[in-house]
Amino acid sequence: MKNILIVDDDTVTLGLLSRVFKPHGDDICVITAEDGTDAVKEMSTKKIDLVLTDIQMPVMDGFELLEYMGKNHPEIPIFIMTAFGTPEIETKTKSLGITKYFEKPLNMDELTEAIFEELDAGAEGKIDGIGLPSFLQLVEMEKKTCTLAVTTNENKGFLYFLKGELISAETKNLKNDKAAYEIIAWDKSSITIKNYSKKKTKEIKQPLINIMMEALKLKDEKDKESAKPKSALKPPSKPLKEKQEFTAAPKQAGVSKANKPDTKSPRTEKLSQILKKMPTINEFKIFDGNDFVQAKSSTSNPVLQFAPSEYFSLAEELRSLFKNGSLKHFVVNTAKGLRYLFFQIDDSRIIISLKPGIQPKDFFSKVDIERISA
């Protein structure tokens, strides 16, 4: 917690600045004084990390306060604000070692940015040798409030965390979700951590794991695209429609229309009947190893139209990054509160839409996987 002492005889300005820093209450404590004499009293009883003072005040004005601090508290950084700025005043403040000078009416974004940078000077750390996805997981686990400046040779972006939640992101002309996808997908990035977040509004609604999975998916698609010969045909970017599920699959030698996967195999039929009777799920689809649909419920959400291999490959990549053992199942939560369970039985891959409040353990407690596999 950092203590900022704001000194001004204008109570309106004191109230406005106090409100500006209120959202940052976990990081900053604002202490106010109406003149230099009150400010001296506050500094004698409290540890002050930064002083923001007006120049023209009664009893003890800003210049007298600066002289006092130069003799007694030279370690405390000082910012000046005034409604009567002149070249003479600016010259005098610089002669006293004051480099931050703000004219009223104050630009609050500029002022808060300067204050945060000053308070964080020397406290930031640079991190190399650890992958960004892994580090983001650590930030989330530690419930840390911070700003991550992520750089490569050609790019720079910012990820803002509030108590472990990714709330905002920006890079180039991209903001929030799209910026986060872009930043996380960068190769050989360097991370600088600043122990504050100037952003306090939650502009990214998705959970971090969803952001990371989408970023890795987009990166994988981009890498595959760049690795193709220039003459290669570009694959369709839209999800497959229901009627295309068989015809859009990659053609293989010896596979004819008569050789489509058996959608009525005993195991598939058994699992399909079990899922249809379960009150804990909304809908489902069962795929074979080549992403052919073997069975499905009567309705289908758009997320179920994508090939499951994409999700499983991303989940496996995350598992290998964090070295979390074998992949048994995983869950995707959407911004709309929907929850999808992904798991595999032998060579069949299953995607299930769970009803609100239902956990994976609730589902698996009702399904005997070993019995179905037999």
C-alpha cells in the first residue's frame, strides 16, 4: 500500500482527486491536507510515498513546503499542480528539483499515469525464460493486481490484471479480447511486471483459460497457414454446417461413401441412449477419431459444430505446458455462462453441454465409462 499526500486549499480539488484514486484503494491510500502546515504534520506521523501539492495556499504555500521537504524529506518525490502557471513558476520548480508539473484543470489520465509510474519506479521486474501462458496462470493463482508489458523484437502490448483476473488488454490498434489473443500468441516474448493496474473496469468478460485456448488455436492456425506452399488452397474459415459433416472431412485413399463410419455401432448406440436419458445435460455429439459425427442429440449449439480435434489438441498443448499429467477431460466455459465437457472413450470423442450448476463430477458419477468401453 502506497500513501499519497495531496495538498491543496481547494476542497473541491481534494475531493475530486480522492474520488479518482478510490478505485485503486487496494494499492493507494490518499491523505489530504489543506496547506503546507497540515502537510508537515501528516509527514511527521505517516510514511508518505509521494506528495502532490498546489503552489498558492495560505499559511504555508507550495514553495515553502518544497523547501521544507528538500531539507527534511529529500527522498519523497514531489509533483506540482497550479492554476496559475507561468514560465517563472516552472523555472523555479525545476530549480528545486521538481520535474513533474501539472496545470489546472488537470488531465486526470496523464496525472494518474505519472503517479503510478513514479510509485512503481524501481519496483518493476523483467522476466525471461518462462512462457507467457505459464506466467499468466501464476498471476491468476496468486490473485495478483498488476500490469504485464509484453514485448518482442517488433511488438509491444499490455495485459491488465485485477486480483488475478485478466480485465483488459491493448496492443497496436487492438483492444481487450482481440489484443489478448494477439499478445499471448507471440513467440519469444519478454515480460515486464508492474505492480499496479491503471485499468479497473472489467473489459474482458471471458475466463483466462478461454482466452488462452483461443489464442493458442489462432496461433496454431496461423503457423499452419504460413507453413503451407503459396499455391495451396486456403481452407474455409467458417464452421462446418450439419449437412457438411461427412463430405467436408479429408478424403483418404480407399474411403468411399459406403465406407463412412458406422454411426450405429453397439458402443456408440449404448452411449447415445445413456446420454439422451440424462437430465444433467442439454445436448451432446459423439465423434470418431476423424471428426465424423457418430451420434448426436436433436439440438446442437454452434460450439458443437467445430471439429473436436481442434479443442483436444489445444487442451493437450496446455497440459504439456503446465505438465499436469494425463488429459482425462476438460471443460470450456463461455462468456454466456454455458459449460461444455470434453472427454474421450477409446477412439470416440464426446462433447456435452452441461446444464447450469452441473459439475463434471456430477456427470461422471452417473456414467460408467469402463462398462461402456467394454
